[in-house]
Amino acid sequence: FGVSAALAGCAIINYLRRHFPSISNTGAYLITYVVFIVADIVLENTIIRTTDAYAFPKTYAPLTLFAGSLYQFPLYEAFCAGGVSLAFTILRQSALDDPNGLSFVERGLLKFEPRWRTTLSTLAVIGACGAFFIFIYHIPFNWLGMIGDSVVTPPSYLLPAAY
């Protein structure tokens, strides 16, 4: 997910920079975020409605499309997924923009001995990616799910198995 989001996001950023040379980074990232949100809404609703592969059984109704139906979709999921996608994009784009090819989480890496750089770089990127998922996606999404007031019963094949 993160790699494909970063690849798509960087393609959008680079397209915007080529076609609108005066665009600021903030403007390019904001447009990319909106694209991610819209894409998530369209893709996830298509998957949910055509495959019944998953459902959102408990959502916060004021921020939910089709609240009360099996196909209810929490808009905050799209905002969280878009945020994580944007974070991965910013991480990759910062490395592409850096003369040393280092992302913002790897800055200062050149102060270390060369034998430690690959390990430290890997740990920095893994740690950042984990933090992105926890703080941008999981905490807000799950908190809003916990206070959810739109509850539906999913089909039996989506329910946990009885013991």
C-alpha cells in the first residue's frame, strides 16, 4: 500500500511541478491529498459494493456515506488513508528532491560510519512508516469507530467464527 501510494503520489507531484512550475510544495501536496481521498472513496466503495469482501459494521454516522446500510462507508477512513498515502509520498519525494537521495527521516545519516548507514537508514524508514500508520490512520480511525453509532450486521461470512 505504502509503496504504491508513494509511487502514484510522486508521479502526481512531478506532473504538477512540470505543468505548473510556480506551484508550491504545499499546493502540490494538497492537490495530491485530495486525489488520494477521492480515489480511496471511489475504489473502496467499488470493492465493497461489487465483491462484498469487507464491510464497516460500526461507523460514526455524521461522517459516514450510506449510514445504516451494509455498504456504509466512513469518510474519515478516506481522510486517514489519504493522509497515510500523502505521508509516504512526502517521504519518497523528499528523498527524490535531496541531492544525497536521503529522505527527511534519514537526514544526518552521513555523519555515521558507512558500515552503519544502510542499517540506520532502514530502521529510520521502517520507524517512520510505522509511525505514519499508527498516528495518521489507526488512532483516528479506530477512535471514531469506537464512538460509532451506525451499526449494521455484516453477512455471516464476515462474522468471526463461533468457537
